[in-house]
Amino acid sequence: MPSPMFWRIVRRLITANYGRLFVVLVALGAGAAVTSALLNLQIDAKKRLTTEFRALGANVIVAPRAGNSESGAGSTLDASLFAQLPALYESKPVPAVAFLYVIGQVAKAGQIHFEPAVLAGIEGLGLTQIRPGRRTAYRSELENAPDACEVGVKAAAQFKVAAGDSLQLKNQGREASCKVFAVVATGGAEDTQIFINLKTAQQLADLPGRLSLIQLSVNATPDSVNSFIASLGQQLPAADVHGIKQFAEAEGRIYSRISGLLSSTVLLVLFLTSLCVMAGMSNVAVERKNDVGLMKAIGGSVERVVDLFLTEAILLGIAGGLVGSALGILVSIWLGKAVFGVAAQPRLIVYPVSVALTVLVSIAAAFPLRRLARVRPASVFRGEE
Amino acid sequence: MFLRLVADSFTRRPRRKIISMAALAMGMGVATAALSVSLDVGDRLAREFRSLGANLLVTPLADSLPLEIGGVDYRPANAGAYLPEADLGKLKTIFWRFNIMAFAPILEVPVQASAARNDLGLEIPGNFTLIGTWSDTNVPIPDGTTYETGIAKTNPWWHVEGKWFDDQLQQCVVGAGFAKRFRLRRGDQLKVVGASGGRVAAGLPLEIVGILSTGGPEDDAIVAPLAVAQRLAQRPDVYRRLYVSALTKPEDAFARKDPKTMTPAEYDTWYCTPYISSIALQIGEELKGTDVRVIRRVAEGEGNVLSRVRLLLWLVTGAALLAAALAVGASAAASVIERRTEIGLMKALGANSGLVGVLLAAEQLLLAIVGGSIGFAAGILLARILGQRIFGFAPEPRLFVLLIVLGLAAIITLLGSAYPLRQASRYDPAPILRGE
């Protein structure tokens, strides 16, 4: 048990030279601040980037199992599956849209020349997240009508329609019509499709209660999306649940690059901090030769002396770490806003981790003080270097 | 005398100087590494993003409406327009030709298939899609050279177990779902017949050389050389869709302007910037009769993430520079604080504060230049290691970075020692010499 004397000596050691104390504390504090800011940003970046990657559209598809019938449009799913999808995953909403594809005959209202086109019946929330694109024409007042439809840019050019026009739809004697509320350009197959109400598509295809597939956009990291797919696959044994690999791989790769960059910066910064503190401490070692000589001469053991200096280093590390890490987390909130437009959430785990790292750094930096253990009192008192 | 004092301070206590020099060199090394990596990594990151796949889609302009569901075109094979394969080399003649990273033409043919293993026949019921494309081919460019590209480059997430087919041979890869369903293996023989018309009576034998998994509709298809698809469709030298993967600059407000409303000067700027829209226009100018569309989800996803990641990168560089500056400044400050006695002695011997300041500053500067140079060399090494490990490439050393680093080292050491120097020059020599 350290005596009050021990603490008194530690206090004296720390306050002996305010200039040096300031330098060491600034170095430790700055190191802690950068460390905690980057660590916090690293956790946050993962989350933000997954959100950004959702701009790529759906990443999970629920489709009929292959083999029931021919591949492609032949097989369908029961519409009741759509209601079984989880609304939330990791407490974030999961946009999901059910599709039923029909190849129908289409013409602009008033025309008699019909041409085939793919009609996609849709139901569900978050179509813009599932199928990212740019609307070249959009009339929001028409959107909520039951017969509203959205037309791909190629299809719109083919049928010469714009927002506000009507289309006639036919399939094997069944007829319907719809009013165009938007024209959308995605650069994919959607450009040639016409998006209508699911019920209308089911009626046209004479497939009530059936779906071609469901697309979901799960906002989570690639690993977490995989476990979502696995659990949904178990929940819906009748369907084939799979991920879209195209984006998952790129996302994983890009995130690991960024994460590597942030981690290596944290390591470098910690290393720099320890060097910087070490520079200060090695001067301390030279300066304290006399003190140590005296301590030893009056019976202080080597361990006792080393304990003193270790305690000093740990106290400095805790002080620098506590203040610096808190500052760093504040800075990272602001940085998150600057980079991702959303303030980074402070993670509690970052704080103890970065304080602990700072203390470790300050202990490592006290390495030059080890030399003091070798000090021989006699030569010190004789004034030898 | 002045020089001797400076030289002495280095030779008398080498150990102390070595430590502050090490701190300086390390700080500057980190600064060099951070600067070199982030200067070179922008391009690298943009390339990384090309693993998202093609961002431009070229289709015939005067085409009938494709009836595409889940990657399969349900139009009859003879409907719709085609594009000539021979024109593809022109892609590498556009203004931004070096930004065209890869391209691959696609021709889909509905087929019926049967398989054979060791002469044992296997029926494969149903109609399938055969996707004809290039796996890896040398495209002749009009300037006389060739360019190597293919689907393996445009769609890097397509994994083939085994190997890709040779574009010259009658080989194919089959989708993982297809292979599983009909228990096909590498080495099996596949016989395909065009499903509509089927005028190739005997069918075309194809050797399965790989199993393809893409996570998309291709998993249930056969992928074969473009020439095979052209023979099955009886359409020599044509394709129907072309995927282009281009390096682009993320779209900003300027890029979203309609080129038709731009002034001539603005139009030139827009045309000579690798925006996705200007590259699309240039491809349309070279390949006549085509409609070049931007694959929005890829282009926009890429643009968003890329601009954020770039910003993040600069922030991290800034943080590393800040830490380096602090390390250097602090070690400079520490080294001055330690020399109170010396300063006291110099003043007692008649040196004025200015002279003491200049002497110490000269020492610090010398330290900065030597330490900065060592740090630069170490930093280049560090940048190579980091670049190699994180991004798979080594940044080139740049003179420009050396100048910045040396300048930074000088400024920071001077700044770091300025305050303690000012303090030191005010010291009253008497108490210091008495040891108080």
C-alpha cells in the first residue's frame, strides 16, 4: 500500500516543471483526441457508408425457387409472403416492394396500334430506394390515384407519352388503363417497363394473389445483410432468398480499404504521441538523477523508485486521455457532419478504449526513465555524470 | 564561434539530440506518408469503385421495346435492332479514351440444351438463355493497336470456378443454379440449339470449362463466346447490348446542367471533364445509331460514396499532419526547456537575448532540415507499405511533397520552440547558475 509520502512525492514530480508538464499533457491530449475522433469516425463511417451504398438500390431478392417451373416469368410466389417480411431490421425500416411482371400490349389512349411491353405491378413502400433513378417528369398530384403509373424513359419514348397522359393496357382479352404520373430513367431494364398497381397487374395476368418477386433494400453491413438473408430464408422456406452480389462485394472491399486507412492512421498517431512524450521523459531522466541517487541512498528500493515514475506516467496518461478523448469525440461529431452530412453518433465504447490506449502510450513513453534504476548513488553524489 | 556552439550542441549530447531528431523525423515521415498516399489514392479509389460494374449501357437507338424481365429478353430473336461488333474498337478513340476501363458486348439467344458426360446423354428440359459475350479478348483499335477487355473486367463480381471460356473456342461457362439443377460439372459437353427456328439442326457442342456464380439471373444461364451466340442466332458480327465501365468524375451541380442550355465555353468545359454524361455523349458520337444511357444506380452510388470517401481521406491526412506537427512542436519545446542552465550561462557571459534566440533557432532549423529529410525518406517507405497493404499500390515519391515536408518541419520547429525561447531569453542568469 503506497504511503501518503509516496503520493506526496508523485505530486511533486508532476508539478516540478510546469513547462514540461504542459508539453507532455498537450502531446498526450492531442494524441488521445485524434485517436478517439478517428475511432469514432471509423465506427460511424461503416454505418454511413452502408447507408450511402443503399443508393445502389435493392440488395436482397425474394424469388420463387427455381425448378418449380421454367426459369423466368413462369413461376410465381404467393402474395402472403410479402406480409411476412420484417418491417424493421437492426431498428431501421426495410424498404420492400413486391413485383409482378406481365408482358402486355400497350398503346397510348386514343391510339389503336398496340405494342408489347413489360408491365411491372408494384406494391410496397420505398420504390425510390429499391429502384434508384432519376425522374425526368413528375406530377405528384397524380401519384396517389389508384390507376397511376410510372413509365420508364425508353417506354415513354416508344409510346410517346408524358406525365398526365393515359395508357391502355391489354393482356389476353383483359383490359385496364392507367394515367402516367412520372417518367423515370434508371439506365437498366426498368427504362423499358411500365410500373402499374399490383392489383391491376394481377388482374391483367389473371394471377390474383401472386407475385414474381420481392426486392428489399436492407440498410446494414454486408455481413449483417448475409445473416438477414439466412434468417429470412429459414422463415420463408417456399422462396429463394438471395443477395445481390454485385454491390455487396464492392461495398465490403471499399469499406475494408477505408477502415484500414483509419486504423493505420490511429496507430501512427499513437506512435507519434509516444515518441513525443518519450522525448520529454528522456530529459526528465537526466534531470532526476540526483533525486534518484538521494532516494536510493536513504534506502529506497529500485522497485519503489520505478513505481513512483510509473505512477506519474499513468496519472499523466489518464489526465491527458480523459480530456483529449472527450475532445476527440466532440470533434468527430463535427467531422461526421462535415463528411457525411450527418453528425456522427458518439459511441461510449470509444472513450474507455482511447483513454486506455493513451495510458498505454504514456507508460511506453516512460521507457527512458528505466535508466534511473541503474543510477548509483555514490557516483551521483560525487558529481559524476 | 556561433557555428562552433551549434556544432557542439550536436556532438556533446548526441543522445538527447537523437531523440528529438527521431521525433521530428517520425513526425515528418508520417506527414510524408499521409500526403503521398492521399495525393495518389484519389485515382486509385475511383478505380476501386469500378468493381461496382459498368456504369454505361449502350443499346440500339431504333430498337423495338425490349421485353426484359429478370435479365431475360422475351422478344423473339429476330425482333429488334442490332449493333455491329466491328465498331467497338472506336470506343478507345473518344476524347476520354483512357477513362474507358472495360467494355463487353452482349448478345442473348434463347436456346435448348442437352448435355453429355463420357458419352452418356443427359436431357435438359426447357428453354434457357445463352449469353454471348467476350471473356477476355483483344479488340482491334482503329489506330492499329489492340485493347484487352471483356466481361471479366466489366463485372469483376462474376466468379468462375474453373476458368473462363476462350473467346476463340467452342467453350462455355454455366451458371451455378443451372449447373446444380442439372448436376453438370466442368468437363461435361453441352449441346445447344437455337430455340426459335433452330436452323442449326445438329446443334453446337460446347465444353463446360467453368461454373459461374453472379448472384443475378446469369446463375440460371449459359455464358458462351459472342461468336457462338452469333452463330446460334444466325446474326454474324452483331451484339445487342454493350456494357461500358468508365472512370468518371462525380457529378456536381455543373454536370447536372443540360448541355443544350450551356454557353459555348461552359460546353467545352463540360465536354472536356470526365463526367459520366459527357463520356456518354462522346460514345454516342463514335458509335452511330446507339442510345447511351447512364446506369443511374451505379453512377450515383459511386459518385456519392467517392466524394465522401475523398473528403474523409483528406480529413485523415489532416489529422495525421496535425499529430505530426504536435509531435515535432512538442519535442522542439522540450529541447529548449531543458537548456535553461546553458542559456543562463550564455547570458551570464554576455550574450544578449536576441543572440541566444538566434543560436537556438539555428539549431532547431538544422535539426528540422536533417530530421525532415530523414523523415521524408522514411515516409516514402511507409507510404509504400501502407499503399501496398491498404490499396494494393505504391505511391511514387514526389519532390513537391519533400518541399512541403521540409517547409512544414522548419515552420513547426520554429513555432514549437518560439514560446520557450522567448521565456528562455528572459531568464535571469543568476538564479539559474545558482541551481535554483
